[in-house]
Amino acid sequence: MNLGEIGAGKNTGYRYPIRIPQSISSLTLLLEVGGGSRKAYQLLLRDPPPPPASINLFSEQGGVRITWPKAQGAKGYKVYRAERPEGPYSLVSGVIGDASFWDELGDDRTFWWKVSSLDQYLNESSASEPVAGRRNPQQGPFSPVYEDGIGYPSPQAWDLDPLRPGKEVVIAGLKDYIHIVATDGSPLPGWPKFFPGSNIYATPVIGDITGDGIPEVIVSLSFSDGSRIYAFGADGSVAEGWPRSLGSGRVISLMMGDVDGDGTPEVVAKDEQGVIYLLYPDPAKDSRHETGVGNTVFPALADLDGDGKAEIIDCPYDPYTYKGALHAFREDWSEPKGFPVQVDSVAPTCGGVSVADLDPSYPGPEIILVAGNPSFGTYLAMAPAGGGALLRPPAKVSPLSATIPPAVADLDGDGKLDIAIMIRESLLICRHDGVITLRKLARKHFEWWPGSGGPVAGDVDNDGNQDLLFGSFNGLLQAVDAAGNQVPGFPLNLSMGADWAGNAIFSSPLISDIDGDGKLNMILPTYARYLYAWELGTDHEPAWPSFRHDPWNTGYYGFTVPEAKPLSFNHDSQKPELALYAPYPNPFRDKLTITYSLPDESDFCIRLYSVDGRRVKEITQGKESAGFHALSFDARDLASGVYFLRLYHPQGQFTRKITKIK
């Protein structure tokens, strides 16, 4: 078959496409050169090898490692990268012989890769299907820090030292130690605290328990002779009236909330024997309630009836009937009308309660119960805020027993909240009506103690969607989207050794802007005793940023902890002292309330400074009468960032750190 003349000329470097029928396996190329001489070339036609069947991406610090199964007949490969899935794609490798390629990335964003195969004659296949990935989040604001004893309770963050930038991280160790770490990785003065022979199972809470406008760190420690609750100041001192001694059971849950409606939060603790403790600033008011049977169901704290007082929501079970009941306890251990709500055929020994407004057609939020029992598996049940009866019969979601309370977030972007449940090695995502939309093997950690490491939700890849993060027993910090797909840039491999003690992640990560740059960080302690921090580079508000949602561990979706509040004073009861109280809200947007007290009528001023010491504004100055004062600062023209408020007075000065957000 003559395919015709394909070209003529004196230049070199031409390429001439030829369409060759598939039936032809070889052809002769006849070249006519100057002087009339001819040369004949016998060409054998070969189909290129197939492209790799799949591509695997492994995100690491600084880049991505790409691997693929070897294609049949392939002698080499080429790797292409693009900034969009549709391309254009650029070659980022030469011809490589191995089925692996390291691509160093300078940008922390998502890319797409394709791989083609080549035979020994450099015939190239079509490219594989594109796969998205990105490098691991960059570590920061501090490098991994070794901290004795950490690795089980989950971290919290709060601005405990107004003279330091950002928020401090609180980590309680499983054994003996409590740490507070600044944004540079150094401990605050007075920390860590060491309590030989103690164990800490519950995640700490942070808030102003004494009513002085200054937050305390609340930690439960279990000893051989019983449990004790400590309230520490930021300097490591123990608050007056603390610790409080409890019973012999190990405390599994700590919460804070305004249970009596006086504007100051109380501490709520629950132990493994099912006893709930309500602790006030005044220890004489402390009380306890025995639910009747030992269980490790995590309670929640929420104002269900809108009276300004939070209820303690728990689900013990009757050991004789093996039926559970949702309770909503008030401060005197009575319950609102409609409670308890019977949960038939479910006897929860573990799991937990969370609260969220899942269905706007019902007044108030809904109560979400994940009830686990080794003998019966795990059930999901929901009840309205007004009690009465469950919204629908309990649904069995797994034959295995959940030990962890659920997280709540809009994961698929449909404007409706989803429920995330971890059960052993499985991740379940349920719709707001309880229908399961995802059941995924997640290689979850070994269930060592109830409550370790539940999922958190936040936008970790800056795509505008909430993702789920959780640790695993093999040292991987996982991140998946609503469909169960691995988020580009994850997992993070934190394995430190061959044994489980060097690999396990029992804690939940924490998503918070700890360095005050307006972008989120991710914090995680591991059982290998290292505290990690990463820069996520996103400013999207996380939906469920910590193990129990917030620094008060309420388990209440959408609840915002007031970082500070105005103090209530009896103006006639005492002579005021010089003080600048914690401004509120903090962080703030348009307006900031500043409260202070003056001991006498003297000249004073309050000024606003930037982090580099530059005076930004004089907020007030002159003379005011002795006493307590409050003013509202209009901050609409203030740029986002971290600032310092300073009160100057002949008797001294005070400084408070504030953060303006968009």
C-alpha cells in the first residue's frame, strides 16, 4: 500500500503526521536525499503501553510523592502537573524508570497530576486520569515540642497572657502533667504543673469561674484515692476555694456553662460511675446527682427552654429494664416539662450527646444521642428541645459500640447540618434526619478509653467546604470531605516508631487562630508526647473546631463562649481599685466594650497600640470619678489584627490584648 509522498524540502526539523490503518504492522520509509540517492528504512509499528491504572499521592512537608502501579510493557513514565483539572498540563519530569516521583512544591495550594507510560522506543501512551493533591500544611507557629505526659486529652486554646501575642495552648497529659504553651512553643511561667500519680482523662475547660474577668484553666485529676477538680490561673496558681474533691470515679467529662443564670459559668463534671457534679464559685453551693448506673456517655450543656439557664443533658439507662432516658437537669436537678424522654430498646453505656438546630421546623435545637453498648451496638436518636418524645425511633447505625460523642457541621454545603460519628474504624455521616449518607473505613484509633479523639470539622484546604479531621492508631491525621474523599494535603504522617505508643493519636485536633494573624492553625498532641502546630492558611470559621466544640466543652453547635463579660458590682459595697477588665467581645468586629475601675478622681487615659508599639488611638483621657466605668469603642475603621489596650493612671497601668476580625 502506497501512503503517498509526505513532504519535500531543503529544511530540517519538519514533522509530518501520517494516518496509518490499524491493519498495518510495519512500513518502509524511503528517503530521497541530495544527488538522487535513496535510503530505505523499515519501521515497525507498536501500540504504546497503557497508562497507569491509578495514581497515589502522598502529601509530605514541601511537596508530594506520586506513585502508581507499573503499566504492562512500560519501560518509563512521564509526569505532568496542572493548576486546574482541565489543564493545561506541563511536564514536570524527564523520562523516569521508577513508578514513583517526588514533586517539590513551593505553593501551598491544590494541583492536579497525570502520568503517561512509554515503551522502549519512547512511544507514549495517553495520560492517566488526573488526581488532585497538595503538600502538607506547613508547620507553625512553632515546631513540634516534646511535652511530658501528653497524648490523650484534647487541646484547648485561649488568650491567657495579654502581654504575649496570640492564644496559649492548654494540654493536659494522661499522666501527671498539665502544660500551657505560648505561640513560640515555650511554656508560660509557672508551667508545667506536675502531679505524681495522677491521670487526666477529660479535656480541660477554660473560662472565668471566679467572676473577676480573668479566665481560669479547669482540669480534673484522678488519683488512687479519688478525683479532684483544680482551677488554675494563667500563672499556675490555684484559685481560692479549689481544688474540689469528688468521688472515687474517674472524671470523663468536664463542661462549663451558666446553669443558674447569674452571668458566671459553673463547672459540670461527670465520672465513670455516672455521677454528675455541679461546682460553683462558692463551694458551699456544690451539689451532685447520681444517675443510678455507671456509664461513660458524654453529656452536653445547652439552654433548651430559652430561660437563660443551661440544662445538663445526659442519657443514663435503667439497669433493670435496659432502657435509656434523655434527661435535662436544671441546677436543682429538676427537669423541664417533657423530660425525661424515653429511649426504648437502647441502653447506652458509652457514646455521647450533642445539641444542634437540625430542623428549623421545630422550635429550639435538637438533642442528638449516639448511644453505644458493646452488647447491642450503636443507635442514633434525636429529640426536640421541648422533650416529650423522640423525633423518630432510634436507628441502629452499627453493630459495634461507639464510645465518642458526635460532631455536627454542614459538610456537603446544602445549608443543612450533618452528623459525624466515629465507631471504632468506621466514619459515619448522617443527614439531619438521621439517614446515613456515608459509611467509610477510616482506620480509626484503637478504642482504649471512651472519649478519646472524636472528629472535628473545619475548612482545612481553603475551598470553602467543611472537612472532617480525626486521628488514627497508625499515626495518621486524616481529613476527608462529605463524600469520604481524602482532602488534598492529607493525611499527615506523625508516626514516631514501630509500636503503637509511637504512633497512636488519641486526641482530637484543635482548629483555632492561635498566632493572631487572622488565619487558622491546627494543633494536635500525640501519644509519642509531641505537640504539633500547622498553618492552614484559611480564615473560614470552623463548624466544630474542638473535641466538644468549644472551650467550655458544651457539645452545642453554634454556641459561642464569651471570652470576657462585664462584671457586676455593688457600687456601695467596696472601694474600687485600679483595674482594666477584659474587653468584650474578644475577638470583636465593629464595637468593643471596655470596662475599668478608678480608685480616685485623677488624670488617666486609655490608649490603643499596635503589636509593634505604635500608638493607634487615644480612646479616652481626662478625669472621671472614682468607681466602675464602661465605654463603647467604635472600631469600624480599625484594620483587622492584634492590638493592645493600655490604661495609664498615677497609681499604675494595665494592658489587655484584643483582636479585630473581619
